[in-house]
Amino acid sequence: MLSFVGIAMDTLESAVRRAAEVGHLDREAIEHEVALALQAAADDWERGELPASERMALDAVGAPAEIVRGGRVAPRLRGSLDWAQVRATAVPVDAAAERLGVSSSMVRRVIGERPGDGQGLLGVRSEGQRWLVLAYQLPDERGQGGEPGSPQGRRVQRNLPPRMHPLAVRAWWETPNDGLFIEDRALTPREWLAKGLDGAYLVEVAQYEDAD
């Protein structure tokens, strides 16, 4: 019998795939859909007759009611949900190259799965083992943003802890950093580069980042 955690993960992945297919990737909407599906699965689970071994396994990871509560998924699944969304929104190499204004061959030369791989552009492998570029690094359809994927941004990413998870890297770019304090407030690393401030200093900040 499949564990409820297994059901939860399958449900999560399925919901994100459906959202990606229709281009609807709103974080709250997907989480709500996942929560509803998991609640239905939890109800079925609780009504079922479980062998003692399955009940013990379920108790070890937490009851379904603790995985879904109040229309939201539990924190333990949010990282998985975020990673599923990151993968679902990743961009093929040719499209990423066009948005960055560089060649596809250059993208392939610099891409890796962690900051310690490649030359600072982060990606994932598709099911066919083709590279996909994580979209947070790229300019949007209006040409705005894209600081992490710029030459300076890639240099910064190369200097983050080598095995730092891509979700943590993305969060680092979006989180105000006390080392980037100007005009009475802390800037995010993305804001720092967008303002044209000292990229070499941002590399130093990245080098002191804690991987944990």
C-alpha cells in the first residue's frame, strides 16, 4: 500500500504539471488545489482499514490531517511544492538564450545544477536530459529583471556556497541582505545589481553566505 506521504507527493507533482500546461502558476492557487486534493486523499485514507505496519509508518511521518490543514499544505511539503514550480517554469536553452541576448552554445557552457557547477547559470535536466534554465534568472517578456543571469549575476552565483540548493539561491536573490544596506534599508541582491551598484562587493557578500 502506498504511504500517504507518497500520495501527497504524487498529488503535488500532478497539480503543478497541470498548472504548467495551462500557464497558470499562481503560488496560492496551486497550493489551494494541492490542499483540496490531499484533503480528499486524507479522508479516503482515514476511512480505510490499515494494517498495523501501515499505521505505524503513518504515525512516523505524521497523520494526513497534519499534512493538510485549513486549505493549505503543511510546511514540510512547501519546499517540494516550490521546487516543483521551479522545475515547471524552467525555460529551454534556446528560449533562455534569446531572453538573455546570448547564444545557446554560451548558455550550455555556463549552466550547472548548483553554484559549484558550470559557470553560474542554474538549470535542471528535463526527463529527456535536456537542460532547462531556471526562470528567476531571466528577463521577463518585457525585458525587465534578469540580474542573476547577467554576466555579473553569474559571477555572483558562482561564489555562493558550491552545494547550495537552487531554491536557497533564488531566495537569496530576493531577500534583503544586511550587508547591502543603503538609504536606511537593506536591499536584496537583485535590487543591488539592478541599481548598478558595486558587483565586486556583491561577490564578496556571496562568498560569506552560509549554505545552511
